[in-house]
Amino acid sequence: MNPSPTPRIKLIVNPISGRGAGSAAIPYIQAYMNKQAASYDIAVTERPWHAAELAQKAVQDGYEVVAGVGGDGTANEILNGLAMAQAAGLGSAAMSMLAVGRGNDFAFGMHIPVGLEAGCHSMLHGQRVKIDIGRVSGGDYPGGRFFGNGVGIGFDAVVGFEALKMTRLTGFLSYIVAALKTITLYYQAPKVRIDYDQQTLTTNTLMVSIMNGRRMGGGFMMAPNSSNCDGLLDLCVAGQVSRGRILTLIPHFLKGTQATQKEITILRAKQVQVTALQGDLPAHADGETLCTHGEQLTIELLPAHLDLICQPEAEGL
């Protein structure tokens, strides 16, 4: 019996991801793929949103797998390109990731191994699963943007903005330092109305994390019990607290035990709308800025919407 042919794979490399780790990965990928006699092509991104355009074009050109080489921003663009291709009726392709970025939170939540060797092995030999993805509209994206890991509104969005400004620190440490800095920058929480499915919560809210994955910022377990295939978003809502209390809550978010704290509310829903009644909404999706002063964001879950190649079953799920 002849072995099944390998799929056509389009690898989309973000050369600046992980402080140049994306670019440095290309020779290893070429050597690995050639040794495996894999059918592949490599494209290198040149600007923001280029990965999304390349992913959409790869579907149109008949590639069966589109793999990002980078971090969470690259994963978000690949996911958007594939989802846009589906919406435009161009066809579909499975998504894979070689996670070489700073945080790799998407990979963590989706059972994708970090590192080149493990990532290449998973891309060629992993299992395909159908995952939920989200769509958020509002802010700078009134027409909507897809996400895989989660949307952060409030404190954690500002932490991400501050982490991106850092040039000497990277990875989880940059988020920790940014969180400490944000405590002094972002203290007065806005008053928001959260409409989720048929229910409403109105409160002064330091932070709203709307998760499809489990982790943000390289180590903050925003939704430790979240699943990417259960048809529900997991919400973590933090009420207004003092600066000192923020410091004592951070270890709970690192361990994923924040649900035990009285200021934290955990919700689950298919659709969510967050409206600023007083103040505004800084927000991100998968670490990519949605807005710095938004008024309203609408989030919906799209169940089983994307094929993802993740860890081989015996090794991961």
C-alpha cells in the first residue's frame, strides 16, 4: 500500500517575531522539510496584515495546510486569512503554527508545541481537530476581526500595550514589568455593561477577559478551564480594586486560582457585548490592538469553524 501523499503546505514566516527568531528559523525549516520530502513553499511577511493576505491567497492557490512561523500576532493574522477565505467562498485549509514568538499563548491553549523541531513534527504528523474561533467588532474594526485565543478589555489590554513598547525585555518578563507599570497608569476602572447571551452585568470593571484559549501574556491563566471546542467563551471579570489589591491578585492569575477571589466573576456565553457607560475601553484581540479608547465591542463565538493541526494524539490531547 502506498503511503498517503503529504499535503501542500504554505509556511508564512514573520521574520521579526521573537526578536528575529522567525527569520533564523528558515534554514532549519528548509532542512527539515526537505529531509521529510514534504511539499512546501515559504513566504516571508513584509508588513502588518501581510500574513493574513498571504494565508487567504494560499487557500485560493490550493494549499491544504497554512502554517505560521511566529508568535501570537502571526497566529492571529493566519487565522484571519483562513477565516476570510472561508467567508469569501475561496475554500479552506488547515492551520498549523511553528511557535517561535514572545508569548505563544495561542499555541499553549491549542495544544501546539513550542519550538521548531516539535512544531515541524506536529505540523506533519499531528492530528486535525475542529476548533471554535471568535469574531469581535467595534473599536478600530467596525467590520469585525477574528481571534483564536481571546479578547482583553481594560487592564490587561494596557499591559499588552506597555509590553510592546519594551525593547530590552521580551517574553513573560516583559508582561510582568508592564503589569507593574500599568498599575500606576490604569487605575480608575470604567463603568461597563456586559450583555452575555440573555443576561446583563453592570459594574465598574478593571478588566474583562473573553477567552477561547486559556492563557494571555505568556503566563497569566485567564481561563484555566477553557476549551477551544465546547461552543462557549469563558469570561473573567475583575471588579474595581485598589492598587495594592491588584498586586495581590496577580499571583492568583499566574496560578489560575482567581475564581476563588471575591472581586472576580467567572461567566460563560456564546455572545458578549461590552459597553462603556463611563470611561472607555482599551482592548486587544490575541495581543493585537483593537482600540485604545473604544465605546462598545461585540464578541461572538463561531463553533467548530477552523481545522487546526495540533499535537499528535498520543503526545498531547
